[in-house]
Amino acid sequence: MENSCIFCKIVAGEIPASKVYEDDEILIFSDIHPIAKIHLLCVPKEHFRLLSEVTPKRAALLGRTMQKIGRIAEDLGLKEGYRVVINQGENAGQTVPHLHLHLLGGEPLGWEK
């Protein structure tokens, strides 16, 4: 756990979140500033910031995260489509320095820069 990381604090239960799914390795919760009708944050509980920090163990964790996202998207009825986004670094819009995935859907999504 990184002491100053808001996602680590959410994982530790120090900050409340609207949880959709949780297991020993992953926490999925609603974004408090959604940019789509459905906007979930999918957070590995292990703190690391970038894809360049992915080890084989972390790669397996991200694979399980993607599988869970697929199941949750089905459960939410996102049959018409959804988007999964990973922002890396400030120029890409990463505002929390903890690797996380955004699940966006529930409406037509445009593509903006």
C-alpha cells in the first residue's frame, strides 16, 4: 500500500466507495466523476503505477481483471458495447498514480482526443 494513494486508501477501507466487485486481488467500484452512464474503476489491490512495471505475476492479475470486466459488462447488459481504458501518465490523463482500468458504457461513446 502506498500511504498517499487514494486507491490504496479505498482498498484498505479508509475511504468509502460504491463497490461492484471485490476479491483478494481486485476491487471494482463506481467512479465518483463518471464520464459515461456506466463508469467503473477496476483497481488491482497491489500498488503499481504503469504497464511498464508489469511482472509476469502482475500480467496474470491484469488478465483476471479483464476476465472479470467482461463478466461484469455482461451482467450490466452492455450487449451494444463498452470501452476499457488504461491511462498512462499525465499526458494521457492518469490522475491517480495507481494502475487502474476504466469500464465505460451504457450509452453511445464518442472518440475524443
